[in-house]
Amino acid sequence: MKRILVVLMFTVMSLNTLALDLWVKGGAIHGTGSKQMEDPGYNVGLELSQGFLGFVDLGAGVTYNGNLKYDNSSVQKNIGYDLAPVYVFAKFNIIPIAIKPYMVARLGKIFVVNDNTDYNGKSEADGGAYGAVGVGVEFLNSFQGELLYSISEVKNNPSGKDNVEMVSLTLGYNFF
């Protein structure tokens, strides 16, 4: 037990020494474009980033987008699945002062999870590429608010559209 605590404490101190940021995020999402969602969904995520040159942060993250249900009765009933993107990102701090506005770009792969679509003989949906751009603000050195537009490629999508477009509003907290 003592060894586990020592290793855990060493890991936390090492992350703090490297100036890595660990963000835990959560928020609401809504579909845009021709593919509207029935109800707003939710997202939760985890991001790890490292600052460079004082105005650029590079990192990686994973997000879970849940409660994605689409109304498309002309094709079939009960179209719903959750998406989990795994991505790398670059965050550009516009004015690095007390309240730090920034722009962010993400690129990665999307995974389709919890697929509860009634397929009627069609193959199941499969994930593809993921891309997102957005703006945000860091404040009080530990909090973050972000507005993000994302496109997720969902192959074999029963609604007939391969790209799922969403807008999300998230809040985050930095643990380090």
C-alpha cells in the first residue's frame, strides 16, 4: 500500500513539474445543419495539455457525447447513438492575461458507442474522422468556458447523412 501511495505521489509531482494541465469538462451539445437532434445532449471529457512559448497549448483528449437521438421518421424510427471522440488539439491564447481568450482546433477519430438504432437489416454505424474548431476563455487560473463546432464522420449512418454536426458549450476545471 505504501508503494502505491509513493508511486501515485511521485506521478502527481512529476505532472506538476512538467506544467501539464489536466482539464475535466462537461456541458451541453446540440445538433446543427440538416440533422437536428430531438433533445439537447450532454458531453463529459478529459484533456491533458502542455503550454509552449506562453501562447500555445498542445495536448490530447477524449470526450463522451451522450443522449444523441435524431428524428428521422422518413428513413426509420429510433435513430440514436453516443459518440466518443479521441483527439489531439492546439489551443492558441489570443491575449495571455488574467482572463485568457483562446481559439482551439481539434482533430481525431470518433467511436460510436451505445448504438440503440433500429436498423431494419442495415449495417451498424461506424466512426470515422473528427474535427472541431472553437473559441473559449480561461479565468481564475482554474476554470474554462468553451463554445465548439464539431463535425463527426459516422459511416453507415441509418439517417443517410455521414457527417454529424454539433455545437457544444462546455465548462472545465483544471486540476493542476
